[in-house]
Amino acid sequence: MLLDNKVAIITGGASGIGRSTANLFAEHGAKVVIGDIDEIGGMQTVNEINKHSGNGIFVKTDVSKMSEVKTLVEKTIDVFGKIDILHSNAAINPKVNALETTEQIWDDTVDIGLKATWMLAYNSIPFMTQQGSGVIVITGSVHSIRGYAYNTPYQAAKGGVLALTRSLAADYAPTIRVNAILPGAIETPLWEKLGITPEEAKKSANMCPLKRNGQPEEVAQAALFLASDMSSYMTGSEVIVDGGLTSIIQQH
Ligand SMILES: NC(=O)c1ccc[n+]([C@@H]2O[C@H](COP(=O)([O-])OP(=O)(O)OC[C@H]3O[C@@H](n4cnc5c(N)ncnc54)[C@H](O)[C@@H]3O)[C@@H](O)[C@H]2O)c1
């Protein structure tokens, strides 16, 4: 029970990595607030959480909107009285290069993937400061540190969240710890949305030394580590969960 009596907000918790993390946090005793635009998926996660702890709620939230982020944080305080853990995890990933990127695609991707993390921090940090403690866990990507074709706005957002992680860590230490997780290729519903074929998934698996794609539960374990006192001497850092993908130049 690494998160006994802790209160956690998880954005993007209606699916994939966020849902697995919500379940794992709840198994470890946390009260979990899911912020997501997907109401059906969000309620499904809450039902799963409530089987473990009876302490999950869903707040329909478009994380790219300041007013909705503010409501998410205020609702968390209203219902549970505090925020111990903020996990900024929602993102979208349009597969476009710079010339295929419209202004709308750029704004949506960067607002959901980067600006939202600042807005979540902006609204949560005053409560964390007041209570004298808090942990922020931000989902980046291997795209935060490596290039890849057809990912222009996503990579800009993911590079930005890693820089933001360091900035928040510097400003709010020692009260608040802020760290990032950089997942590699993780099999989640995002892959269906991107139209990734079984052949492409196999190719992706062969690109990393562990020769398989990751599962959302394997990223959730890193989130649990960073959200708990297990990582008490870490801030401004990143944990890479990528099967070794970024540790090599080329895999045969
Ligand atoms: N799956 C991967 O291979 C992979 C790799 C690296 C990083 N990541 C990152 O992990 C995180 C989770 O990705 P996933 O694979 O679980 O994806 P997913 O598509 O399964 O889940 C993303 C969730 O974000 C929500 N969301 C989208 N726009 C939103 C908005 N405006 N407001 C609120 N919620 C919104 C979706 O409804 C969904 O529930 C993302 O930050 C993603 O960039 C994923």
C-alpha cells in the first residue's frame, strides 16, 4: 500500500496508460480522480477502481481548457479535501510533418500535450504548497528526447513537457517533487486510433533490445514509483520505460 490515503488526479485516465495507472494507484490505497474528455471510458475506469477501493470519481475535463482544469482541481478538493499526486498524462498524437501540420492541429496537440500540464500545475500547486507536500508525475515520451519522422507537433509538446518538468521541479522544491516518465512503444488503444497495423507493431517490437512492445501496466509501475515515497530523493528527473529503445543506435 504505497499510496495509502493519498489523493491523485490522473488525466487521460479513461484509457491505456492512464487507466492502468489509476487501477494500480487505487490498489495501493489512493483515492483517484479521473479527468478526461471520454465520459464512457472514464466511468469504466471509475467502476474498475471502485472494485478495489471504492474511492474513484470521474470529472469530465477537456485539459486544454483552463476553466475545466480549474473545475477538475476544485472538485478534487471538494470531494477528497486535498491533492497529493498530480499525474498529467493526456495527449494526442497526430502523425504529421511540419508542412502537413495545420494551425488547428498544432494548437490542439500542444494545448493538450503541453499547455495542459502547466494549467494542471497552476491550479494544483497552491493546494500542495498549503498542505506542505505534493508530487507531480508527467507523461512524456521517448519523443521528448529523440526525433522521429511525422511527429512534429507531438514532439514539440513532448520535448516541452520534459523542460517543464525541470522548471517546475526547480521552482517548487523541496515541497513538491516533479518527475517525468518517458514511455517507448506501449500497446494501448492509442495505437488503434493511429491505425497501427499488426505488421507495424511487430516491426516496432523488433526495434528495441527487449524485442517486444510494452504494456500499459509496465508504465503504471513507473508512475507508482514516482508518485510514492519510493522515489523520495528524485526531482527534475525522468524515468525511461522503453525496452531499451533509446539506449541503442540500431538493432539487428
Ligand atoms: N502508447 C504509446 O506507445 C505511448 C508512447 C509514449 C508516450 N505515450 C504517452 O502516454 C500517454 C497516454 O497515452 P495512451 O497510449 O494511454 O493513449 P490513449 O489514447 O489510450 O489515452 C489517452 C487519453 O487521453 C484522453 N484525452 C485526449 N484528449 C484529451 C483532452 N483534450 N482532455 C482530456 N483528456 C483527453 C483520451 O480520451 C484518452 O482517454 C500520452 O501522454 C501519450 O503521449 C504513449
